[in-house]
Amino acid sequence: MKKFLLISFLTVSAASLSAQSSKYWQQNADYKMEVTMDVKNYQYKGTQELVYSNNSSDTLKKVYYHLFNNAFQPGSEMDARLHSIKDPDGRMVTKTKVDGQDVKVSRIEGLKPDEIGYLKIANFKQDGATAVTKVAGTILEVTLAKPILPNTKSTFTLDFNGQVPVQIRRSGRNNSEGVALSMSQWYPKLAEFDFEGWHADPYIAREFHGVWGNFDVTINIDSAYTIGGSGYLQNQNEIGHGYEDAGVTVKAPKKNKMLSWHFVAPMVHDFTWAADKEYIHDVVKGPNGVDLHFLYKNYPKTVENWKQLQPMMVEVMDFYNKNVGDYPYKQYSFIQGGDGGMEYAMCTLMLGNGTLQGIYGTAVHELGHSWFQHVLASNESKHPWMDEGFTTYIQDLAVNELSSKKVQNPFEGNYRAYYSLVNSGKEQAQSTHGDRYDENRPYSISSYVKGSLFLSQLRYVIGDDKLAETIKRYYHDFKFKHPTPNDIKRSAERVSGANLDWYLMDWTQTTNTIDYAIKAVIENGDQTTVSLERIGRMPMPIDLLVEYTDGSKESFYVPLRMTNFEKENPNPAITRTVLSDWTWAASTYDFTIAKAKGTIKKITIDPSGLMADVKQDNNVYKK
């Protein structure tokens, strides 16, 4: 028995060491597609050739594709979700009266056969041999003709035909702003296989996860339409449509004839485009010679706003380059797509009407996703807080820095929204899959707001300079990869030297909250003893500011023992005393101020406001 246990222990230990020392790998998918769009019936036909590189140590017997268009059909999972969730997306439902009561009805439920979306696959072959396919909702399961061995390639070919749905969410036709075609998630897209296995998630209106690769796409469409999207246009001399400004000699396309748009998008994990007859197309030079394309409808107020938007976005890209890292491509397109805003490779589809401030806010956020999702390609479905939250963080930084009226804490509204979620009792841990939230509002606050606070609060833990360096280190180490939550934590640890496993775990994997209080202030002769209390489960280091009746100030810093780290003084102009560290197991902590209580005017826990303490009223002592 002892011998068996020893052998078992050695086997498990060896396996664990092997898993920990395995090198990083990721799959690669190179697409070549040609599609022909019928603008009269909104149907299209295409061919796809995909060279798939299996860089894993697994032998693959099956592969999976996403058929996103199939979500826009009555009875789909997306339709079912609109029926079951308490607060459905207002853009995806309509109101009607039932027995005198307002009832929200799924817009998908009412789509007619010529209004639904679909994507149908035929003639699937692997290296010329027929493979067996099976469709289940928005997922295509392919049983391969032969297994793909580790570190080998295989070529898949298929024919597809689709119908563009009436726009319900993100993709679709003839939306509320009059855009003819918003073509996102329009092609058979290979699902991601990584160290966790296959990510063949059904499309229920949340986020995405894709395979890195190169796209070569030709779109045949009526010559009256202008296209904007991912990639670099290869045949400008045949196109026109705003490319004349680049100094290209353009052949005038014949009216009512098909025009072929040929795009190449290197090292991306998606390809999106939009088309309309009335697009105005402007090109502005951005930082590092990047061409910023703006495509928008020819409405007077829209034109005015989008013209003003252009120099503003040059400034924003420059800010992101300096604070995260250089944008790695040579073009980016802001495209009026008519439905909120959504990030795609080298472009965004976004609302184009409304106020300049509203358009600017959307554009700043979606451009930020070019760093946090389309270069740092985290799994949006499993960890939406990584891309939405980090993008919200740098968006708020940029808007504040570029504003004529700067505020001390540009994240203050995010903290209020987070406290509101906690008080609602509806918070779910950020480790919840994006599709598994009970309601949309908790999902949004958890992903956008609490995800942003992960970084702004990390400023409080390790300091402003260390966080700024962490973000740049994270970008440098994980660009063109699929970073996980542990990777941003490790980047912060490498930069700061702090141990931050507790921070990642408590903040993202639980709903533990932070609540510290000034329990008592007791005078003891010429000294004052301050007693602090940790009420919430989540620990934090503590900054305190003491203000005296004579107008002077001093600060005290209580390190958190499990961090094994001492933060630099965030305000060198104020003398700081570093106290002994505070353990998690101890719920109270006492320290002494070498002045009488009567001279103390005010004591404040975290004067920066960057620690997300859910009860602020017990953070301050006043004389």
C-alpha cells in the first residue's frame, strides 16, 4: 500500500510539473473567403478556405464553427433568453398590451421567413475529403475525415449561404439609423480551442472568443454601395468611394454593376464590414501614420458631429498609444452601424446620430477595445470584465485627461454604480460566464464597472506609477495572445513585487466586499489610540489621513501582511508613517498617534476614494 501511494504521488507530481512547465501555445486559422451580396433580398453566397494549424499537444477529431446568424430566428436560444430574463435588452424587445398590462415581447419572435437570419453550410471538406457536419442552433459540429495531429495543419473548404436579418442586435439590415448592411458575425467562424478545450458557446447576445489568423476577403456588391470594415483594401484603384483622397487614380465604377472589394486583415481574430449607399467616407491621419477612416450617413447634423469627432479621435489614439502601447495596425475605421457600439477587428460599428458628446463617448470606448480585446484577446464570454472593464478604465482616463475640466477621481461614478449593485443584492461573482447572469444590469455593472475598478483600485494597492507600468507590461507580454485573469495579476506582481493572489481571488471570484471602519478614537494623555475594524470579508492595505486643528496633516499606512509589499507614499508632500502590517485573521487593528485627541480634527480612511469600501459613513472620524 505504501509503495502504491508513493508511485501514485510521484505520478501526480510529475503530471503537475509537466502541466506547469508546458509552453504557451495558441491555434491559428487563416481564412480566404469570397462572398456575393444580393442587396435586393439581403441574401449572400460565399466560399471559404481555412488553413487550420493545430499547435496544441492534442489530436483533434472534431472542430466546431459558430453560425451566429442562426440566433435571429424564432425559437433560438437568443429568442428564449429574451423570454426568460427579467430585464431584456430594450433594443431587442417591443412593448405590447396584454390584459391592459405592458408586456415586453421578443422582436426575434415576430420575424418572418424573409426577415430572419440564417447561415447554411454545404460541401464541407477536409483536405479534399468529405467530413460529416451537424448543426445545433448557432454551432456547427464537424466530425473530421481524419484526425489533426499535434503541430500539423489541415485545410477546410466549404460553401455557405446566408440571409441578413432585420437588425435586432449588432448585425442586420436597415436599422433605426437607416444603415443598409451591418455585417458582423456574418461568416462561418471557427471556434477557439485552447488549454481549456473547445469554446463552442451558443450565441445568446453576449461576447465572443476567436482564433488568431489572417483574413483574405473579397466582397462582391452593387457598385452603389460604400464599404468600411476590417483590414486593408487591396484594390483602391478600382473602388473610389472616398479613397481618392489617398492620391489613388480611380476608375469610375459602372452604375448597377457588381464591384469587388478585396480586403486583407493580418493577425486578427474576426472580420466585420458594413455597407450603405449614402456613406460619406473621410480619411484622417492618426498617430504613427495610422489611417483613421470615418464612414457615416449623409444627414446634416450627423455630418457636423462626425467632422468634429475626427481630430478628437486622433488625440484619443495618441493617448492610448502612450498609456498602453502602440496600436499595431495601420488603419482603423469608425463606422456608423446603427446599434449601440461594438468592437471588431480594426473597426467599430456604432451609433452615428445623437449628440457629439454621446458619439464621442462611444467612439472612445470602442477604440479602446482595439487594445483590450483585439490585441489582448481575452475570452470575452468567460471573462467579460477583462475587456469591458479595462476598456472602461482607459476610456475614463482618456476622457478626463483630454477634457478642459479635469476631475481628481474620474472613476467616481463607477464606484457609485458598484455600490448600487452590492446594495441591490443581485451581484454575482465576476467568474460567472457572461451568458449566466440572472439579469442584464448586474452583468453590465460587473463587467464594465467592477472590471474597471479592478484597475483603479489596484492603483490604490500598488500605486499610480506601478499600475501604469503594469498596464504597459501586460500589453507588451500578452499582445496577440489570449491572456487570462491570472496574466494581468502576474504582470502587476512582476512590476510591483507584491503578492496579489488574494486580490484577484476576492475581487473576481467571490462577491466578498470591502468594509473598514474607524471603531474608536481614545485619548490617553498626550497620545491618541485609533482602533480600526475590518467588517467586510475582503482585506485591503489601509491609507489614513489625519488632519489637525492647526491645519497640519500627516498620513499613516497599514500594509496588508499577505501582500508582502509596501506602497510608496502616494502624496510625498504629506509626511507618512508606515505602521506594522495587518493580518487577515485579525478583525481589529490599533495604533497610536503621538498627539492628544483634542488636536485631531478629522481622520479619514482612504482619502483617495480608490478603495471600493461599500459603507463610506464609517470611514471618517470628525471632532
